[in-house]
Amino acid sequence: MTNKQSSMNKSQTPETHPTQETPQTQKTPPDLFQLGQEAFEKFLAEFAAYGIEADPGIELRRGTGLLCYYSLTDRHIYLSVPDLAGPTGKLQALFFRSLLGCQSTGELLYFFRLFIPHIIAHELTHHFRQRYGLFGKSLWLEEQVANKLAVAVVKHRLSPEEKTQARNFLRRAINTVARQMAEKNIAADSYYSVLDALNVSGQIDVAQFETLEMLQSSLGVSAEELLEGSGQLSADMEDRLEQRDELIGEIDEQYAADQIKYIYYHLGWLYLDLTSRETEYVDEFARNYLNLGVELLPLLNPPDAQTATIPALQACYRAYQSVIEHHPAAGRYFYKRYRSLLLARLQSARLPAAAQTEHLKREVRLLLESWTETEADTLDYLAQLAPAELRPCFPHLIAQNLSANLRLPQDLPTPTDRRLWQHVVEPAPNAPDDAAANTLHRLSLLDQTDIYRPLPAELQLKLAHKFNLVHFAAGEPVIWQGERNDDVFFLIEGRLEVLVLQNGAPQVVSHVSPGEMFGEIAFFTEDPRYATVRATEPSRCFVLTDADLQLIAYEHPTILMRMAAALAQRLADMYGVSRHETV
């Protein structure tokens, strides 16, 4: 919440209740403001590690009124929580206990320990959006954007059991607050993701959710448009969807006027965040909502007859020769660029038989995505089908047929090719190309995996643009056994341990080293994670989200074949059998 005008104060296991206090367990009441201060300082440092900087003088200050807000005027955050050691604070605590239906002071403290870190990260988002000139006129939109960053730093730190406990508590609190309000379901109906809200409420199942998510991404059509008239929703839910814009408009106009409604919104949004399958990442948020993405070289369009000229493909082959010895990943990039151009050129040529031309057009993707450098290049077998003027450009002949007039990097076909070659071969000492360095680093990581190494350069570059960087402190969980998260991870720095519950206690069963990928089993099965992965030292991972990877795999199914092969090998290794013994 913000004080947009003056200051709008805002405030898989059986169900369990948070620990209740007894006379034996009562201690000095905790300082709730200090809890907020610790979260504030922790999140400032965490966001700075991702390049998200706050104003140097920003403070968390004691506020008046209800809960927490960010001042657009003085650019500080104000936290108003009960001082449990004083008489006024004790009265405020009684109010909160009654409002939320807490059965004890222990339950109320549980609420604040759950809610304060979330709301501090939420309000910091308003500051970042203002600092980077992106804070807009719609308070509803800003609240939903702020929820995403708060989820990114809070949700993954909770174990599945802790999430279940939080959901049980929040569900009871929501029902208690709802009895004091005329409107129902307004938190779910105003949630930023219609699909997540419908999935959590049981209106659509996981398969429908993922299909709609993929259609939404690939077609650029909103979830509301896809759902209208689909016959998948109840009449009541269709009416609520129609009233969604009106509800959002009401939030923009009088969001903080009703403090009880404000608390209800946040309880409901937090419940949906903790129930949704989706995971948010700080790096993804910085790119999408703060325009702070890492610089990368531009994506490449698939080559066509106009761009796939003989000088262009010869230049890519010459670039491959010039860098393969001292930078293998860059060498493979240029060799794969040469292959793409040659295939595009071959596609545009007229082969001896019309049927051959049509067959090549159908199989070109498989030819592009099936190359491995340990085998003879399958393109050599097509040389005899090619027109005479193109045959010298095939892999077994091109080295002795390169033009003597080639100029590098000038003759390379795209700015991305030229900048990457320049970065490797002729770097400018006083003007380093950060985009080229970042791109090559990510391509090198993909080259370390059996799954992604053979993919065309154009597709590898697309994957590199989808990476999200995630930092983990020593002891911090990456994924939890039993949680639902289908994203795929690459460890790029540090060390991780893999733990599985055995006889009720976590046991280390393996480790993950830099360059290794993990998480692909859940991507395939959509089952809960079978193990916990935890950092044993400060570590960094790249993540490909389930949504991004599904969309790319839909366009390039070869990825799924390679992931399946890697998964089969991993299972064979786990059970100690050879490839020839599996059935």
C-alpha cells in the first residue's frame, strides 16, 4: 500500500494450529517492529545482489494506524504493529485476535511472523517501482506487482509443511474476516492471475491450467478471453469474471478506505500465493517489472533464402575455425550457425525430385537439432542431392573451398554473430561488450549438458534469454521434497546437497556440482518433488520455468526426447543397471 494522497494506512498434512502459549512457555513479548527491521535489512541486501538498489537513505519507520504503508512523498516505509509490552499494544493485539479469529496470543504472533516479512517485501516493491520511474496510476496493478516480488523472497523458504500450516491459518482467518464484510470472494476475483485463482479454487485442474497458460503465452490472448464461452466454468464464476474490471476499479478508487477490507484482500492474496503451483523469481521480476534485465545479445531469426547466402555461411565456418581451439563453446555456436544457414540454403534450392524437396522441408528441424560433434555430420549425406554450386559448402568440402576474400567479422550475417566473434577474438580493452560476455557465459552453460548441447544456436540463444538467476545462502533450500514446482535448474556456482526423507529423517543421497542440471523429473511427471535440494555453501543457479520450457518444447519437441533420454539414464544410474539391462 502507498500513501498516494496523504497517507493511506493499510493495513498435504492434517490441519494444525500454530503453537499456543501456556503459562510455562510465556516469555518477554517479542518486538514486532524489530522483526520488521530485520526483514527490511535482509531484503535490501538480497535485492542488491540482483542489482535492485534502493535509495541510500530509505528507512523503516514506526507508523500509526494499521499495519504497513509506503510513502510516495518521503519515500520511507512505515510499519505499525502492536507493542505487546504496553497497554495500548495489548488492546491492539486483542483487536487483531478478534478480527482474525486467533485462538491465542501464540496464534497472533504466528500471523505476524508470517505476514511481516511478506508485507515488508511488498512495500519495498512500491519503492523500487517509484525509484525506477515505473509506479503507475492503478493501485490494484501496483499491489499485484508488489505481491509477486514478496512471493519471490518468502514462498520458497517455507517447507511444504509450513505452507500447509500457513494456508490452514489463512483460510480460517479469511472466513472470520469475511463474516464482517458484505462482499465475498473479492480477494480471489481481484488476484493478478485469473488462472491461478481458478486452479486454487478447483474451477480448472492442473492440465487445463497448463494448456491455458501455454495458449496465453503463445497466442498473446488473455486468460479471460480464452475462458469466455469455453463451457469450462460455472455460471457463477462467469458472472464474477465479468465483474472483475469493476472490482479492480473499486480497488483503485477506495483501496485503503476500509481497513478491514484491506486486511481481507491481503490475507486472500497471500493464501492464493502460497497455494498456487507457480514460483516467482527476483531476477524475472527485475526484468519484467523494473526493466533491469541482464544485457544479452539480440535473438536470431531462423535463416531464410535471403539471409543464407554463400558468403554468410562461409563466414560462419571461418569463424568456427578461428575460435574452436581457445573457446569451444563459441566454436560450436558458429559451426551450428553455419549448419543453419546451409540447411536454409538447401531448403530454398530445387532438388532433383520434387518429393525430395518436400521431404527435406518436413525433416529440416530434426536435421538441425540432432547433430552431435562426435558423429559424422548428417548434412554430408545430403551433398549429392544439392545443386552443384552448393556442394562445395558441405561439411566435408567447405574447408578447402573457403573464399580468400572473406572478412571477419564484417561478413558474418547478423550483429549478434559479429559481436560474439569480436568479443572472443578481438575484444576492445577499454569498452568490453557485457552483452556478448553474458550471452557466451549462458551458451557455455547450455553446452555443458547433454540435453541442450546439440540444439541449434538460434534455439540455445532463445533459452539463454529465458534463464532466471537465483542466489542461495548456505543452508537455504532450492526445492523441497513434496512441493509442487516443475521448474528446471542449472547450478553455476557453489555446491548443493540432495536429501530424501528416510525413516522420518532427511538423509543426504547425492550432491550437485556446477554445470549439472536438476529438477527435470518433476517437469515430466508433474508430481511433487521426490527430494529436497539445499545449498551447502553460497550458490547460484539458473532456472528455466516450467511455463517457458513447455512453450519452447512445444515448438521444438526434440528437447523432450533428449530430456527423456537423460532422465532414463539417471534412473538407470540410481538403480545400478546398464542401458542394456533396462526394460
